[in-house]
Amino acid sequence: MRSILQTSVVLFFLARIVFGAGPAVNVSVDATNPARHLFHTRLTMPVKAGPLTLLYPQWIPGDHRPSGPITDMLGLKITGGPNQIPWTRDPVNLFAFHLDVPAGVSEIQVTFDYANSPNPSDRTSQATSTPNLVVINWYEVLLYPQGPHTDRIDYRADLSLPKGWQFGTALPVEASSDGHIQFKTASLTTVVDSPVIAGRYFRSVDLSPGQSPQHFLDIAGDSAASVEISDAQIQHFRSLVKETGVLFGARHYRDYHFLLTLSDYIAGGGTEHHESSDDRAKELYLTDDALFKMNVDLLPHEVTHSWNGKYRRPAGLATPDYNQPIKGDLLWIYEGLTDYIGKILTPRSGLMTPGEFRDWLACVAARLDTQAGRNWRPVEDTAVSVQILDDARDDYSNYRRDEEYYPESGLIWLEADVLIRDLSHGTKSLDDFCRAFFGPPGGAPELKPYVLDDVLKALNAVQPYDWQKFFKDRIYTATAHAPLAGLTDGGWKLVYTEEVPDYYRRREDKRSIYDFRYSLGLIVHDTDEEITDVILGSPADQAGVPPAGKLIAVNGTRFTPKRLRQALREAKQTRDPIEVLVREGDAYKTYRIDYHGGDRYPHLVRDEPRPDVLGEIIRPHAN
């Protein structure tokens, strides 16, 4: 039976078809000089005389928090005909601007500039342009009238780029010529959900030749070398498209664009959209194997969101505009299930070997199992608290817990997958749930919100079980240990040895992060010698070593990761404490760590009496 919320959404779209939307708002963006990190916006908006409130987007879809970069919206001016119209910012909602439209004015012009950050690590505003490329997120460069649902407001967008640049987007194009693109009129929802990437160095790869809907990998890079992609990588991404088709059984988009931007000078990460994904990585991501492997599940994760997050979305995230607060209590489904699906799609498509997948899984399971904060903070609270956790410091992160609704929920969904396979004697799996809940019928984009009860019913339809208790015990209850039953019942055991996994070696090589949490209890950033965190209850914590200090020396010799590993080996033989010299501000202090267990790193090994269910889960499923 269709839920009341789903019915209201369907009726809303029917009303739009019958009554239509009002005249379109024109938004023109000038990004012809991206090296200046300044975009120019001009909006032409139909209005009626009287009070009007314009909103700058605050709650950005996919970011799960009020992160709209309002501080970088500059030079706001509003005119009606030849006259300037004064505006005032709301004293409580700083994203709202109030004005009175004079009598006789039916159209206003709004102009402002958006200054994107030149610093890729800036948390308040994303770095989205370099001299060679640009990422246009429409929510950064527009205002919209308060009141109507964003589905009910039409926008007609156009964009000016440097001449000769190419671009990629899922937003339908009406015409393009000599650096100017005119897009077809679309709802504000569709426009904001359709970023544009463009660049001097650009390549587009067809990932589903001769098939419908079409899939493209659009690449904009900071150099000609950055957009080079191997035939093997293309084949793996084509396999990813096939694997999503097999898993979900339907596609809810007209076509799909992986928008991959490669630069060392823009903000990294990924953001999901219904018909595209805004994927960002280092400049040599496609040509440096270590960089590629460190973030290999980026595209599998984000494309999964087209089904889980865009087509199906928790009701608390299905807000009518971009200034209504969201409720993140079901992010453990929105992101956690996507984390799991994206991770298993990675080896299924050949982007990751089974051994690399197990290395990653061992490292995630071990890290979560040693989180001190899990004794007080359940997974659900990390989802509800995303708005405050996203900007948290590194020190005491083990005690605080970070956004673990991603990885820990992924382990829980793995356990659910293994459990379904066991209870059904191998006839069912979580794939069947994905096909039933996210699959047919396909077609044009639509939104079907859900509540937890909808998910529980769908799971029970695949395999009857007390799923409510299953998730209550793992998601809503603080537990001393990570949920590892998916590993153990899947035929594998978590063990610790002195061998450093390739997963950690890549982090050491590319990020200078050295993880000694399973031995001394330290995580060290070698670039600035900072102890980024100390694990509560570990030998280092018991010795009094503070997080955020500088690790200066080990056993009387200047610190290097190699010397710390040597000290671990020596302490195992001599049984002497390891002495570390730490600087806090201008103060220096020596700490004696009484630890003799050697270096320790997590690995998965086969539990031979058990069947290899994990291997079955990650094998290729598409023909």
C-alpha cells in the first residue's frame, strides 16, 4: 500500500502537469575567467508587486548540512526597470533577503558575484576553479523566491565559459556555440541537481555504446595528461554500468554522466545527483595507480546514489526547498547502504581485486572495532549529528566518533546480506532487496520517499526475519565492538600481523599518514610530525601522550616513521619502554610507552570450515 507521503508526492507532480509552473526565471552565469575564482550571476525573475523574499540555498542536497556558501555571495543588487530596489537580510535567517516590489514592476534583475575559494582545503567554500577547469554548482550562483516547492519553479539557465573549452552535464542543452551554452528550461530542482564541469583539457567516454539510456564519463583535468584513461579502466567503468543494471534491474534517468574533475587545486570528494555525479580527485588520479586505488570506489558509490538517495530517499531528506532543515536519522540507509553497495560493485566491476577488497574491509573493521566512542555513541547518533561532526577536529576523533553511519552501516548491511543468504539457503540475497526496493519500473527521474517501516517491510518480503530488532541492536544501541558477523559468517577471520597492508602503504605514500593505532595507539601525520589522535586506553594514552602534539624524537633520535617501526621491533626483543619526545606549543616532554607487542596491522584470513560467502558476494554478476 502506498504511504501517505508517497501519495502526496505523486499528487503534487500531477498538479504540476495540470496547472504547470509560472514563467521561468532566467539565470545567466559568466565563468569566462575561472583563474580569478569569481563567477558573475544575473537573474531575471518574474514578480508581482508587494513583499518578496529571496533565498540563497542553505541546505545542500548530498551534503546533509547547512553548508550553502553564503559568505562568498558578494555584490548583491536588485533592480526593477531603471530603479534599484533596496533589500534587507533577515536578522535570523541569514540566507533570506527581503524586499518590496514597487507597483507596476513585473520583472526584477538580480546580480551578484560568487567567489569560490582558491584553497582546496577550505571548509567554508569549495575550491571549484583553476585556470584550466571549472565546476559549476548552480546552488552557488542563484537565488529563488520563497514559497513554492522547487519543483514548481522553472529556471532557464545559460553559462558562458572560456572559448574553446568543452563541458559535460546532465542538464539538457538547447544550444551551444563559442563558449556559450543555453540550457533547456527545467525545474529549479533539476537545475540544482545538474552541475556542469568544463575545461581546457576534456575528454568524454561513452560507457554504454549503442545502449539506452546512455552513460558517459566526462573528464575535465588540469593537464592533457590528467584526462588520459587506459583501455582497462574504460572497460572496468563499462562493467560498472552493466553491474548496476543487473543489481537494480531498472534505471531512473534519461541518461547518466559521471562528471570527473581532476586537479590538485580543487576540493576533492563526490556529490550525488539523480542523472550525474560530481566526482573530484587528484590531477593524476587516472594515471597514478596508488592514487586511483586509494579512491577507487568514488564512482561506484556516487552512481549508486541515483537509486538510493535520489530515486528513493528518506522522508526526512525530501524537503520542499533548500532552506528547510533536513532530518538525518536514516542516513545509515541513505549513505550506509550506498557505502556497502558501492564497495561490492567495485570488485564486481573489476576496479578492485578480491584481495584489495579484503584489505580494505579488514582495515575498516579493525578501525571501527577499536573506537572508544562506540561505548557511548550509537551509529544512529553519528547520522543525526552529521551537521556538527563534519567539521570536527582530528584529536579525540576516536572518542568522539566521526561520520560512521557510512562504514559501520556498511558492515551491518554486509551482515544482513550474509544472513539473508544463510536463512534462504543461498536462494536470496540483499541483491533481491535492492531490485525490489530500488528497481522497476524505470524511466524518467522521480522521487519516492520512504520511512524505516518501508525498508523493514521490503526486507521481510525478501526474507522474513526480525529486522527491526536486527537494526535496533546494531544502529540504535551503543556497542563495545564493531559488527563483524558479516566477516565471520562470510567465511573470514580478522587477524593482526606485522605486515603493513597495501591499503596503509598507499596512505603513507600519498598522504603521509602513519597509523600505529593497533600497537602504540598513535596516528601520526609525517608532513608536520603531528600526532593527529591517540586511541583511548592504548599504551600511548596510558603513558599520557596527548593528541595534537608534535612527535619530535623516538628513543633519543629525530622521529621518522621508519625509526618508530624500528623502535617497535627493538622493544619487542628488549622489553624496554619506547621513549617519545613530544612538543606542545613551546613545551617539550618525554613519555615512556610500556609496549612490547611489535607492529600490528589488520588482515582477513580464510576460516576454511566455512563457505566463502564474501567471495560469492563480490564476484562479477553481469554477463
